Amino acid sequence: MKVLILGGDGYLGWPTAMKLSSDGHNILVVDNYSRRKIASDRNLPTLISVPNLQQRVVTWKAKTGREILVRIGDVQEYEFILDLFHEYGPDAVIHFAEQPSAPYSMAGYLEARYTLTNNLLTTLNVSHAVKQTNPEVHIVKLGTMGEYGTPNIDIEEGYLDIEHNGRKDRFLYPRKGGSLYHTTKIQDTDLLYFYSGVWGLRVTDLMQGPVYGMFTKEMEYQPSLATNFSYDEIFGTVLNRFVVQAAIGRPLAVYGSGTQKRGFLNIVDTLECIAIALRNPPRPGEMSILNQFTEVFSILDLAHLVKQSGDDLKLNVEIVNIPNPRVEKEDHYYNPRTTRFRELGLEPHLLDQEVLSEMLEHVLRYKDNVVPEIVSPKTSWN
């Protein structure tokens, strides 16, 4: 297929491009480098410095003989994205082109405004560009399990069947975002659900849990093909932060009690889920929602797993509980369902000591690059 990847410079966007290219698809990646700019403005370096897209695609072609096309531009600009659809004629579009950080969205008014306008405008523009050029194009949008919040009932995959006063109906599962970022992802889902119904678009919405890891088969540990592994409080996911804290001798900072539960997955499984979604497009007018995670852990569970791996490497890892900068339930019921991906062939890469040891050993090789001050939380929800 011809696949358009929006946000192709990101932690997940670039590995997705390599994965789908190696699977034989023709790939065009788009980015405006906004995440790099935010990180640069706030002095939030990644573990290793990664080349830009133009440099990485040259390395990829030299390694594989396969070409990945690059366009630099802003998906908020409708004429830009519309021209891309006309020129490239994609069969599918993968929408990563959003501000991805909950803490960033809560840092202040300007950050909130950027998150709101970027995330909703990009989704609106993609919807209209597909409708304008080819309604058969399959839209794959990266959502988040955080859209559901932590309800006191089981979390289904996207929809909930309701019986009320003797009548039945099917609704989008009730959602409650824990940050402005999560709220914009809810609104993304609403937009795509609306447009799939009125225009007959094909949409897959992936409710993804927090991702961890730094390696994929396509990278083969080459820094020139690496993704941007972040460990700061803005862009670093919790397990990635814990691994860096362990490597540099800092205590693992657990927010609050650490009993908050979430569904996690390895970056390798993220790529496979996207490939599976592309192979299984919904019918016209249908929005397929799949819960994308492989295991549920509490934050404290993860801390103890990292401590075990760190202690095996003689790192003497400590765990500390710090005041929770977020407004969230810490003790809660959490039973999310994830069956569709297993039915479609996903074979998960589960979190074990081998995975954690590999991550720790890699971070230790680059630990002199780490800026310790950026790991600790500075952004408070209220």
C-alpha cells in the first residue's frame, strides 16, 4: 500500500515508517519538527541525539535499498495536507501528528492552546482531505487508553451496549480524560466517529496504553536509525523514566501511592498493532476501536521490576514516593478488555527481566548524556 505517516519524526512515527517499509509498503512521512522545537526550547534532550528525517531516510535506503519519502510541513495547514493527498494518493493515513504529552498540555495557557488547536485541527484536516480526495482511504488514528479514565466498571473496546427503561442501544464507551491532552484525544474520537457516519469514512481508532522500549528489529541498535528516547517529565513515559533514573543512581520517583494502574506495551508491539490494523480495515462508514496494550501494571509494580533488574546489575536502586503532581485516582478499579488484537494475530512481547536488563544496559552506555534535573516532575495539574 501507499501509506502516509503524519508525525513521522516521533518516538513511534519513525519506527512505524521503518517497519511498514520493511513490510513492503511505500511510505511518505510528514512532520514539522514541533516536538523537537518544544524539547529544544525547554532543554529536554533525548538519550542520544537522533538525525533528522532527511538524514535517516538516506541511512535507511543505504541499508535496505528501500526509499521512504519525506515532506516537512504542518498538518494544521489544510492546503498543505490537501495537496499531499492529491499528489501522493495514499491508500491509508496513519495519524500521529499530535502534541503527545499530558504534562505539556497542563503546563500553562500557551501549552494548552497549542495542544487544543494542533490536535483537533490536524484531525479535522485529515478527515476533510480524505473526504475531498478519496473516501476509501483508511484513517488509522492513534488514540489513548487514557480517554477512558478509570471507571468503576469494566472497560470495553470502544463501545458499550446499554439497556435503559426496557430499550437497548450501542454508544461510544463513556470517557473521562485525565488531562487536557487526553480530552483532545476524546474529541478526536468524537470527530472521527461523526465523520465516519456522515461521510462513510473508514476509521480505526487505536486506544494505546503507555509505550516503553527503545529497540525494534529495523533499528538494529544503529544510532543513525534510532528513535527519540525521552526520559524527561514531559515526553518520557513512566517506565522509560524509571530505567534512566536507575541507571544514573537516582531513586525511582513514584507519583503518590503508585497504586494507579494502566495498560502498557512494548514499542515492538505498537508497530505490529499498526500493521495489523492496516491489514484489517473497517467497512465504509465504520469506526473500529481497538484497545492497544498487552499487560496491566501499577506504577509501583513497574518500579519494583526496574529495581530488581537494577539490583541484578549492582545499581542499588531505591524507590521513593513523591507528592502526585497530577489530579487522578490512585486507588481504583481497572479492568480493560483487549481481545481484538489477539484474535487478529498479535503475539505480545511481554515485560520481563531480560527486556528491562537490555534497556538498562543500553542506557548505562549513554548515561553521561543524561541531564538529571529534567527527570523530576515540575508540572502540577493544579
